[in-house]
Amino acid sequence: MYKMLAIDIDDTLINDDKEVTEGTKQALAEALAHGITVTLATGRMYASAKQMASQLQLNVPLITYNGSLVKNSEDGRVLYEQSVPPEAAHLIFDYCERHGLHLQLYIDDILYVKEDNDKIRDYAALSKIPYTVYPDFRKLADQPSTKMLIIDDPAKLDEVGLELRNLIVGQVHITKSKPHFLEIIHHEGTKGDALRYLAAKFGYDMSEVIAIGDGSNDREMLEAAGLGVAMGNASPALKAIANYVTLSNNEDGVKHVVDKFVLQTI
């Protein structure tokens, strides 16, 4: 029944030790052997997602930057791309400068920050990606950003997200990939948009697609898929809109989905 599987990475595919378990690797290998198209759908940049795809031997287009960029893992060809509109980008720069917020940009798959600090060092360690300190940071507002990201305390980011949504209406999509990561992308650059594009490219109906995630940035993808699956560790809001809730990321939740709905061994 299902022909395509799209999986979020952080807190979904990988456990709290930042690893893909052997059980999950084996389940995905079996899904591939059964002709299932398996892709990653992540807020991470392409370079980071490609590392994970290589581990799993996935040679398909990857959904990255929360859906703003779909790019072949094999030859790096861009298939789908949406950038933050220039007017919105300048408004976000102004807002972050006024409020002293840490902002980072992703341009041509390069991560830029204004200064070196604990926030970017921790982020780079998590995603295993280098970053570029660009002191004349404001000049980058004129470059097309695939994604803009603000890092701060979760409660503060809830306020920031609300203010930015009121400030920039209809141009961007604002979501969280983690409680302390506020992500800003083009309004047609969500995981749901990218998943619909990719399914159509392969000739699949959305009813033949499974999407698995844990966070608010996975909502559009779960809504778009024929079977939207929330992890056991997912937010209550995501569980509420999911078709199915699997085990947690520390209990091989992705493997459970593959076994139950693809291989049908349980």
C-alpha cells in the first residue's frame, strides 16, 4: 500500500545519543529492498542531511531546511528551492538587531553567523557542520537565504515567533524544530510542500506516503501524507493531528512503523 517513507532526523530517526540504532538501520534496508522510496525530511541543512543519508545508503532527493530545499543526494542537483523573501529578511534582521537576538543564515548551504559564541558552537556540534563568522553580517540580508534561524530560550522564542508572525504576514513560515530553535522559511518551503513535490516527481499519490516526525516543524508533512506518524516522544500537538503514534526515538519508533506498515511483520 505504501511506496514512500519520509523521516525527520532529530528526535525521530536518531535516539538521544544522536545515533541511528542497528535495528532501525536494518528495517530501513529491508524497506529499500522491498522497493520503498526512503527519504529524510529535516530542518537540517543539506550537507548535514547528506551525511546521514550516506550512513543509510539513501541515494534519493533529500528534503532539507524544513522543506525549503530538495536536493539529490547522489549528484547534488537542486530540484526544489524556496528562499526567504528579501523584504521579510530585512525585517527579521532589523528585529533581531533591536532585540539582541542570535540569528544565523543559510546561503548556498553555508551557515553564517555574526560572531562566534556558545549558541553556534553547540549548534555546529549537534549538526556536525562547520560555520562561517561574517562580521559584516548585515550585508547578507540582500542574499537569498534558504533559512533563517534564531536560537534562544523556548519561552522567549514563543514570544518572538508571535511578534514576527504579526510583523510579516503571508511571506514566511515560522516554526520550531526544537524548543530553542525558531526557524523562518519561505511560506511555500515547508516539509509538506516539499513532500508533495517529491511524491509527484516519483509518481506517487499522497495516500501512498508515510511521514514520521516529532516536532511542530513536522506538522505540515504529517498532514500532507497518507499516513502521518508522530513519535512517542512527539509534542502533544503533533500527536493530536497524527494518524498513528509510534514508539519513542529511544525505542526504535521508526523501525516499528516500517515493521507494521511497510513490511507488515507485526
